[in-house]
Amino acid sequence: MKTIVAPSLLSCDFSRIKEEAEYLNESAAQWFHLDVMDGVFVPNISFGLPIIEAFRKHTEKTLDVHAMIAKPDDFIQDFKSAGADILTVHYEACTHLHRTIDAIKQTGMKAGVALNPHTPVSVLTEIIHDLDMVLIMSVNPGFGGQKFIPHTYSKVRYLRSLIDQVEQEILIEVDGGVNLENAPILVKEGVDVLVAGSTIYKSEDPKETIVKLGGG
Ligand code: DX5
Ligand code: ZN
């Protein structure tokens, strides 16, 4: 499978949403990654539903919403209505994860679960077959521009073997500190979706960087 590159819009210029969307529409990025933060689950506030809606108006590409919020269950239908295609919730925020995943799928969205760096992949053993995607956080969530945690490689390797056992298409996404050096290693370990903020938006030619990361 070809690597999916999902630029993290946390690093874009929100005064130019239309232009930012149009730029990515013409790029090799397959998905748009949207980081919703509530200042409770993570020590930062980013943006919410109106921004997702705004991007939805300007793209047909997949909107990949990463909910870093304490109560994702309360907003599942709202994310769907705003235009999300994939909703990823944090394992650490969901007491009744099975119910949450079920509710996400009921809306027609794809369901993902994100794991913080300290959370072992093994917590997913009994629910992996219900998921469309697992997001391995390679930094502590909350901010762009942080340093990649190398232990991520072994988590990806373990997750790959878990998914291979269930023989279903479940995507592996990695988010945080992804750059041109670690991207090929992650892909080799079995990652399907690379999220990148700073690496893309701080580069001289973001479109070219998306291609270098493997997009297209
Ligand atoms: C961090 C977010 C990431 C972030 C990635 O909590 O989930 O999506 O925007 O940014 P970089 O690629 O700069 O680490
Ligand atoms: Zn993210």
C-alpha cells in the first residue's frame, strides 16, 4: 500500500483557510489532519468544529480528525456534521472504548484510536478487530514541533504483528516529530499514514516535502 501523507493543519495559517486547502488539494497529500484540543485532555487549545467545517467547504480529500479532548463521546455526531471522515479518539480518554468506537461507526465515519507514548499497544488486543485505524503518538500530544520519540519504532512493529494476526485492513498512523529521516524507517516498520506538521510547513517547498515523505 502507498504511504498516505496527512499534513497537520495545526501548522498552517488559519487566516488563509481557503488558500491552505486549495494548496493541499493540488498536492500529493491524500488526507488533511485536524488536531482538536480542549485544554483539558492536553495542555493546549487549538480549534474546534467551525474550523473543520471551513476546511470541508474547500476540499474533497479525507478529513482525518484527531480528537485530543476529554469527552469525545459528547461530540461524535458534531464531528460527523462538521465533515469529518475519520474520527480518532484517545484510548486514555475513553472509559467505554467499545461503545465509543461503535458510536463513531454508526455515524458512517471511520474509527481510530490513538495511544499516548506511555500507553502499550497491548491494551488494544481485545478491540483491534473493531478499529479502522490506530494512531501511535510519537510525541506527547498537545503541540507541534516536538522531538520524535524513537521507542515509537518498536510500538509500530508490535502493532503491525497484531494487525497481521487479525487479517483485516487496519491502518497504522504515526503522529508527532515525523521528518524526512524517520519517515522511511516508519514506513519500513509498517506505517500506512504519516502525519507531519512542522516538517511540511516549515520547509521551503511544502508540496515537494509531501512527495519526499512518500505522498502521491
Ligand atoms: C500533536 C499533534 C500533531 C502535531 C504534529 O499533539 O497531534 O498532529 O500537529 O506536528 P509536528 O509534525 O510538528 O510534530
Ligand atoms: Zn494529530
